Amino acid sequence: MTVGFDFWDYAVFISYAVLILGVGLWVSRDKKGHQKNAEDYFLASKSLPWWAIGTSLIAANISAEQFIGMSGSGFASGLAIASYEWMAALTLIIVGKYFLPIFINKGLYTIPEFVEKRYSTNLKTILAVFWIALYVFVNLTTVLYLGSLALNTILGIPMVYGVLGLALFAAAYSLYGGLSAVAWTDVIQVIFLVIGGLVTTYLALNTVSDGQGFLQGLNVIVDRVPDHFDMILDESNPEYSNLPGISVLVGGMWVANLYYWGFNQYIIQRTLAAKSLREAQKGILLAAFLKLIIPLVVVIPGIAAYLMVNDPEIMARLGNVAQNNLPSLEQADKAYPWLLQFLPVGLKGVAFAALTAAIVSSLASMLNSTSTIFTMDIYKQYINKEAGDKATVTVGRTSAAVALVIACLIAPMLGNLDQAFQFIQEYTGIVSPGILAVFLLGLFWKKTTNKGAIVGALISIPIAMYFKVGANGWSDSPLFVDIPFMNQMGYTCLLTMGVIALVSYLQGKGADDPKGIPLTKGYFKTGPVFNIGAFTVMIVLTVLYSLFW
């Protein structure tokens, strides 16, 4: 066993990096006589097939916050955190059937563009600013921080250099090539991600079973730490505030997932770039099936690490190297990087390539979507309405570079985070309930007015902050009680929908809004492949929750 990388680890990792950069730059090239236009750069020429969409959705989603953050949450709270992944599978089915037909029918570039068509330019601008701030100050910074944490833990690379290295890697192909480069390299990234993740899972389970293999290792952790396999936590569990029991299934988890998979630009942008609605729906279905197996890659290693560090016999077998960067409940995010140091030569490079693939693919996706929103919804709206394709693409690249620089400056400041995955969910949860309320009513209630949506979007922030700051210990008043953040999201969404409905009804006197979307059953008709696949996903989810309830 060796600490750090050997020659073959470097060889594997460098080969991966060269492959990604080579493919990214190759698909980014301009064909002879054709200059890249806005549709090429931001929507990959609307040419993505279903398998590229499905794999790209997972690559964009699975990043450092899953590999490192979710493994850390698995270390601290167990399999319950997998509800984010398994509930996402069901959410993807809903998005594919009920949201995508409307978005693709309207020929959107960005989600804020839908807001403009359904409501107004003013509301579009408010939400565009929300999203840009969220991507830059929460998502990009956290992914860079967690990635550099892994580099520091495994190779001893200082945090600042790790942040810069990951940023430059992602920028090298995504800034030039746009969504096409991001999506096609994601197909390769997912292969590394899954294979490398499974290698780490196998190693961890083989270690806890003392060399008796994957299945025996799974049996060992289920037997030895059964409390880490409870999907529905009770109030006595220390992690109840993060995963509040049955509310995970019927409450705020729906807010988090519907917002993320349905109205999040860097996710939904892949489906908007599909060849057709049917291709987009098949891609969504593939992503849903992949979601069912992701906990095996990102949660189980964290649970295995928890057993390893609390078993003196296993720690003795691992030797002195096991004391390096030892994870704890206070520093749970060290669990996954800690496991990687036990991989044999060569496989360590594969696993680290998988982790880097997850980080870089998400960075590239976030950068592309940040630049898309800024360029199409801010620059072309307020700065240069007559901007041509060349200017638009240039501004897209420049704005992505600026966002990356800001994120690089902030990322090293996140060093005191415990469970970064929960950090992302909590701070995204301040803005996501209001945005979800605006979209759901805008899509499915024709009486929703622009004024109602604007009032709701603006008031959702103080409502969310009341629950986050006021209701959690700010005062001894009975009005201020501790509320798990997931429940905070659910209450904020419901209250915001109530405000929007009330203002809209009073303004429109009960009449349909002129911009309301006329929906028919034909909008939501899906093919047999999608229907059979969706039914299969629901059966698998029922079995999983029955086993681990």
C-alpha cells in the first residue's frame, strides 16, 4: 500500500485528462465555412441523441458534492441520504412527462426565457439574477472547494493550486466549445465516473469483509451498522434535522428535486438541446435508471468508511496510513478521499479520474449555463439587443471566465464546512421554493398573473429567511421553533404559492391570464418505451423503500 500516486496512477490520470481535452476540443471545432452561432454554442445545435442526454444529465449532476459530500453524509447519517438520488429518479419521470413537452414546444434557450414568455421581462430578470448568483456563489464555489479538498487529501496539493487546476481543466474545453463540448465529453466522463466509483465501492466492501468480496462486505456493514440503513429517520436520530423522517418522501424533498431537475438551467439545458421531444424523454428515462444505482457508488463507500474507522481490528490491518486525514462525524467529507488512498497502484488513478470527471463535468455544465443565462437574458436584453452570433458567443465565453474567477477566489474560504452536500441543499433551499412556486403555477394554473408571480418570488426570500434564521433559535417566542430545513422548503413553497394565488385572483378577478398556457391531453402523451420504463422505475423504488424503510 502506498500513499500518494505511483507512476501508473499518473499514467492513467494523464491519459484520462488528454482524452477529455482532446475530445472536447475536437467536437468544439468549427466546420469549414461555418462560424459557431448561438444555437451551436448554447444548445449544441439541437442535435443531442437520447443516450448523450441521459449520460450528460448524470455527469452534470454527479459531482464533488455527491462523491465527497454525499459520501460524507453517508458516513454521518447512512443510507437515508440516498433519498436524494432515488426520489430524483421518480422526479425525472415527472419532468419528462409534464414539463419537457411545454419547454421544448416553446423552443427555449434558457429557463428564464420561459418566464419572459409566460410572465414578463421584469420577472425573468429577477430570476436570472437569482440563478447567476446561486451558480457562482454556491454551486461553482462548493464544487471547486470539494475537488481541491480531494486533491489535498490524496496528493497533498495545496487548496489554492487544486482550485486553480480544476478550474483551468474545466475551462480548457468548455469555454471554447460550449454545450456541445460539455455534453459529448460527459459521455466519456460517465464511464470513468461509474467504473471508478464502483472500484472504490468494491475496495471498501472487500476491506470490511477481510477480503471476502463485495456481497459479503455489504452483508457486514448491514449487520454491523444497521442504524445506517434506515431510510426514514426518527426524531432521536442526530441527523433528523437534515432528513426529517417521512417528510423526506412527502415534503420538502419534492421541492428540492422538482426545482433541480425541472427548472435548473444547467440540468434542463441538455434536454432543450435534444433532436426531438421523444429523444429528450428517452434521455430522461436513461438518467432515471442511472439514478437508481448512484447510491451504490456515492453513499455505500461512506457507510463502509464509518465502519472501518470505528473498528480497531480493521484499522490495525490498514496500518499507519489509515491515520492520514482520518474522517470523523465532525469532518465527514474526508470519508471518500480517505478511502482512495487504500486503492492499489493503477486503480487509484482510475478512481481519481472518476472523481475528477465528476468535478470537471459539473464545473463545465455550470459555467456553460451561467454564461447562457447572462448572455441571453441579461446581455441581449439590456446591453446589446442587436448582438449577432459572434458577439453573443464571445460574451458567453467571457462571462463564463469571469464567473470561474469569482468562484476560484471564494472557494478556499469554505474550509470550515462539515457536510458540504447539506450546505448546498440548505442555501439552494432559500431561493428554490419561490422559483418552484412561480413555475408550477405558471405552467398549470392559467389564472396566475405576472404581478402575482413577482410578489411571490420577492416575498419567498423573507419567508425562507424567517424559517432559516428566525424560526431556528433567534428568539424564545413560541413563534420561533426549530424546523428542519427540508420542512422549511416545503412550508416556504406552499406559502409562496398561496401568496401568488391570492394576488393573481384579486388582480384578475378570477379570469384566466392572457399569457396562461392552454394545455391539452396531447401535450403529455408519451410513447410505450417511456411508459414501460417509468413503470419499471416506480416498481424498483417501491422495492428499495420496502427493504430499507
